[in-house]
Amino acid sequence: MSERHAFRQFDNIARKWRDLAERRRDYFVELYRSGRWQHYYGEDEFVLVMRDVMDVTETWARIAPRPAEQMLARDNAETTAIPEQRAA
């Protein structure tokens, strides 16, 4: 298996995990908005679970950025780069 193929496979798997984390986040947001969370969790427990869900989603977003996000990050890095100062 070529290195490029292995990277592409890893990238696809990571994006699937990110999608799963985002679907889970969306489910918990809807659970909160509808008020149904009160049937399953106490307030303190739900806050902890929601924080964990958000942290996991953010982590997967860093691990598996989408192509548009990668281009935006690259563009931002280029515009905020500090030019090297010349020695006097």
C-alpha cells in the first residue's frame, strides 16, 4: 500500500469520526432545545455531558479539517505571518 493511499484512508476514517461527533453534538443540542434532556439527565450531569460532547467535536475538527477549512487556515496563516527582520 502506498503512503499516499494510506494517508487518504486515514483521512477518510478521521472525517467519518468527525461526522459522527458532529451528529452527536447536533443530537444533544436538539435534546437541550426541546427540553427532553430533563427526562434523561439531571442539570449538572447534562452540563458535563454537553461539555464533553463539545470538546470531542472540537478535537475531531482539529484532527480532520475539511478542505475548505484547511484552505482558510492556510490563507490566515499567510496573511498573519510576521516578515523576517533583516540583520542590521
